[in-house]
Amino acid sequence: MSTRRHPALSAAAALLLVATQLGLAYYTPRAHTPQLLLLFGLGTLAYVALLHYRLPLRAGLLLALLLRLLWLPATPALSDDYHRFRWDGALVAAGQNPFLHRPDEYQAGGGGLTGPLQLTSQLYQHLNSPHYYSVYPPVCQALFGLAVRLFPASELAQIIVLRLALLLAEAATALLLVRLLRRFGQPPERAFLYLLHPLVVTELMGNLHFEAVVISGVLGALWLLTRGRLRWAAGALALGVAAKLTPLLALPLLLRRLSWRHTMLFGLALGAVLAAAFLPFASAALLRNIGRSLDLYFHSFEFNASVYYLLRAIGYRLTGYNEIARLGTGLAAAAALGVLLLMVLEHRPTLATLPRAALLAFTLYYLLATTVHPWYLTPLVALSCFTDWRYPAAWAALATLSYAAYRTAAYQENLGLVALEYLGVLLVALWDWRRSRAASRAEHLMTPAAL
């Protein structure tokens, strides 16, 4: 980021970013693709300008808070997942297990089961996954249940409760980013890479995605590890895992940063907290239904992928049909092996380099995934604050092109736009690599041995 400051241009960029977020929050249905992409594009230009004309830390943090508060009373227009949040929340509030039955098994869906009064036919008609078991882990379910219990008859009030919970998570993330960056000797203003990113604000606060909890849990674990609070760090990471399972990818990277004794203690504490989180939902069918959901994710769902789409095209040419059943398993296995290889080959692993290694692990996982929704990329943007790499921020910005798939009710992807997205990511990644090589050469020339 530039060290130059230009208050007038920064103020103009901030106003533009605020205006684009207001437009996305209140005036842009998901199907209005040109308007949506225009607002995201203008917001991204404002974001880049704010990073270039370096904002003072306090001003940037206040702007980040304002951007999130703008969404507080808005009904999500770019995602309909919140209807499932309300469905699961009604079950949790009524003391029922949301993992046991699909929505179509209830009377509202014509299946015969009797659920709480909030499971109306009208709500059922809004669900985008009525034939699937719930995929939301315990932390999410607890918040869904809290929102319904507090305001059983008000959709907007339930949305606001969830937003306030995510706002707390984002506030924790802001604090942790600033403290960790200072601890690792980096400028705290790097936190704006994440905190001011238009996609981050829109997807997490606007569309109510719980990657916000994942990110705060992962960063909280890292902060506590730097303080030597091993058990508390395991609890913080467990919080993130209990919101979404993907932080488990980072576990192998801890093996070379902790002694075997500390690794065992960390693993036991993590397992204990996760067991306690899942205990209220424990049943004979829990693992089976979660397994079914994971099977659908790896072997049926496909959206905005990169490597998988290339291999799928080859498979169509060779066999004439979609090879997702084989490709999904193979790519997941390749991602797991890649993370293990990264663990083995990592040079001089420390807690300061853990965000960089975790970023590489997440990058590999999503490059090989069959489904990459834009909000999946927000943890990459957070981790990139600790590096000089800008491809995660570029990837998140370009991933907004995937919204073009929703311009019709058929949800038809434009593979040309998908190709444009990943070409842009590749170009920025190559630029990052060249800058990294140049910096390494310059550092080598400045060493006493070289002089």
C-alpha cells in the first residue's frame, strides 16, 4: 500500500464506497446483474483508492464500522440462505434437532411431520434447499435458534439479531488483525485489505454468511497461541470449526509449530470443545446426515470452479458425461495431500508465518473445489493482510462476476465470465510472484555476505 495520503481523494473514495454499499443493500435485486456488477466494480475502485491513499487507522476503522452498520436493517437481496436460517432456528427454538429431517419431510413440504408453527408453507416456498439436510454447524444453529426465540414472529428482527452477532465477530476480527499485525511488526493499516473490501462487507454482513465467525475464531486462536494460551487457542479455533468445518485445514500446519506434547494438548482441547458443541444435537442419524450433506457438496454441487471445470470439460470429451463423482473425490484427496506436502516442505515455520501457510492451504483447497461461492474467499482476504500477496483480494473482487448466474431463475453460469475471473486471478498471482522474487533478490543483495 502507498504511504502517500490525500485527504480529499480518500474522502471521495469513502463516499463512493458508502454509496455503492447502500445501492447493494437497498436497491439491487440479485437478478439485476448489470447494476449489481457496476456497483461492485465502482466499490472495488473506491476500495483500491482507499488502500493507495493510506487512511489513518482510526478513520479506516470507523469507515469499516459504518459500512457494516449500513446493512443492519436491510433484508438480504443477494442471498436467500436466510430463509433456511429461519427454518432451522424455529426447530432449535422449539427444542427439535435440525439435523434429523429435511424440510420436505414436514407438513409444510407435504411430508407428514409436524414442526413448530413458524414452519409455514410460505417459508417453505422460499427455501433453496428443501430436499437437503441442514449443513450449518452448532454455532450457527445456536444463533438461528436465539433469533427465533427472541422474535418468533418477525423476520426482520431475526435478521437484525444475526447481523448483530456477525457485527461482534467482525469487531473482534478488526481488533485481532490490528494487534496481530503490530505483534508481527507489520503496519496495522494492512487490516483494511479485509475490513474495507466490498465483497467482505456485502457477503458477511449483507448476506449473513458465517465466515465472519470462522475468521474471528482462526485469528483469535493465532493471537492466543502467540500469548502461550494453548487451551484457550484450541477453544477459539473450535468456535470457528463449529461455525464451518474448513478451519480444520490449518491443523496440520500447527504440527511443526508446536511440540508433540503441546500438539496433543491442543488436539484434546479442540476435540473436547467440539464434542460439547455438537452434544445437544447428538443422535444416531447425525453423522449419517452430515455425511450425506458432505457427499452432495463434493459429488453433486458445482459452481464457479476452476480446475474442476477444466477437468469436467476433458471428461465430457472422453466419456460424454459429467465425471463429478470421480473428480470430486480425486480433487478433495489432492487438496488434502497438497496441504500435507505444504506442511512437510514449509521452510522455517513460525507463528508469524502461519497466516501465509494457511492462506496457501485455503487457496489450494478452493482451486480444487467443485463449488466456490464468493463468500468462501473471505478468509483468504483476511489471511492476506499478513502477506504482500494481493491475489486473494483480487479473487474476491472478481468472484462477483459469478452473480451473473442468477440473472434468470434457471441459474445458468456464464463460463466466459468464470474464465475471465480466473484469468484475472492468475495474472495478479503472477504479479505477486514477480514482486516477491524481486524483493527476495533485493534483500539478498543487501545482506552483509553479499556486500
